[in-house]
Amino acid sequence: MAQPTNTHDAYDNIGTREDLQDKIYMVSPEATPVLSSGRRFKATQKAHEWQTDTLATPDKDNAVIEGDDRTGTAIAATARIGNYTQLLDKVAVVSSTIEKSVSAGRSSEMKMQIAKRFKEIKRDLEAMLLSKNVAVAGNATTARKSAGMGVMIRTNVSLGASGTRPAASSGFFTSAIVDGTDRAFAESQIKTVMQSIYTNSGEMPTMISLTPSHKAGFSAFSGIALNRYDIPKGKQAVIVGGADIYVSDFGALSIVPNYVQATANADTVLILNPEQYGVAYLQDFQSTPLAKTGHTMREMVFAEATAVVTSEVAHGQIADLTA
């Protein structure tokens, strides 16, 4: 078939309006599961500190003579732990022309860019919290940095050969860790760390944060093969190829694949108790216009915060893992 002579079609037409949806779809993930699950604290100084305390070891032979004249029981001092606030910012710069132009999917280019920067800083905070960054006090030429939980969790750990987690120095985690030899992720590592957490804290964590790669490895653990479903008559069978809950001897754990962890701390699986960690904010999320110096608008989005682990023995980590 062929067009009749002199047919005016869509390829010839001038002035056809574009068919562009009045919406912008975000294709990058925005979730911050570890940051969102933890607690929120208030910092009032750039060096934020807290105290931890311990009880004496249970004594099966605690027995005294009736009428004995007693002296005071030895008292252990509290431990003082700290971290430095990290100042994070992003600056949106938009020309005055584009701000006045009509654009699809947004009423204001600047407002859209500010909203994006807020989401990006939230993801940066998630990365900081998950990381193995050490604390940096900072000075006039060096930015302060918050230590991440990969450094602060040091008691209940499973490490590769030669791996170490140094203790805090004067309450601050400023000493770099030593990575061990990488090894495969295994269920036995979870069992060992969970037992250690319960022995040392008496608490049961509730979540595991791990990379998508390690989530796939977790779903390959042998226990998944034992799952069965009753299939009603007339329904299709269900193939169980993954797991979202791990029931250990010391409580059930939600398995949370974390895309941020793939870049922030890819060789580590974190076992966490959300009641015992969080972020302390010296400056909460906010934005402020910057001075206008030409035909642009500039606005800075920022937050200042630090990671807080109120009881590091309530958490655990399995580090030095291959993908």
C-alpha cells in the first residue's frame, strides 16, 4: 500500500506539540533503612559524647556471715564514648533564565534541585553510618568526620584472618581498622556472632543489613530448602527462592538488603539492634540561600550529625567477606 499523492502526514507537519509527560520519575533508590530504623539524638557540640555502664559479673558465691561488718563494694566507673559531628552539604545552582522558564514536571527548577539534594544528603548519612570511617577531629584545613558503625562495633565480630577492630582512644574511634583476609559468607558466622551478642548484652538484635550480593548468598543457606507451602487446589505452586526472616537461637532477624552498603561497606554484614544506635544532629536538615553574585540562584542544603552507638555490645558484624 502507498499514500495518496500529496498526503500531509506527521512527518511533514510543522508545529506539532511535543508529547512530554508533566512528571519526572526518580529512577535512583531513596530508602535509608539503617538510618530510618535507628534513634534520633540531639547534639550540642561538635564533639558529642555519651556514657556506658556495666554490672559486676554474676557471683554464685555471694554469701556473707550474719552480722558481719561490711565495707563498700568496689564501684566501676562509667566509660565515656564520643564521636565527632560531620558537616554535609550540597549546593544547588540554577540560572535565573531556567528558573523563569516553563519546564515539564516541576513548577520551580530550584525547588526540585533542593528536594533532590535533601534526598542525596540523607543517603550520604546512611553511608556514613554504615561505613568503616574513623573519627576525625578536624581543624581549619581538615573536615571533621564521624566514625561509622563498621569501626565502632568491635566486641561481637567475625573477622577474616589477621583482621582487627581497635578499641577507642580516649573514647573516640580514631584508630583505623585492619581488614582481614576475605572469605565466603556462611550461616555459621551469624550463629557465632548472635551468641556473642546475647552473651555480652543479654539483648537480641532484630535486623541484618547487608549488600544485595550477600542477601542472595543468605538466601542460598541450606535452611531455605526446608520451607514448604500448602498450595490450594487450582493454584500454582510457589517456589521459595529467598528469605526475609532468619530465626536464630537468640531471636528473629529481619534481613534488609541495603543498596547503600554496596558502596559504603561492601564486605560487611551488620547485625543491629535499632534501640541501641542512632544519629545525633547538631544541625538538622535545612537549606539556606547563598549570596547572589550574577545571573544564578544558589541555595545550600546541609545537615551536621554523628553516629551514636549507645551499646556496642548489643550489635555485631561479620566482616572481610567476598561478594
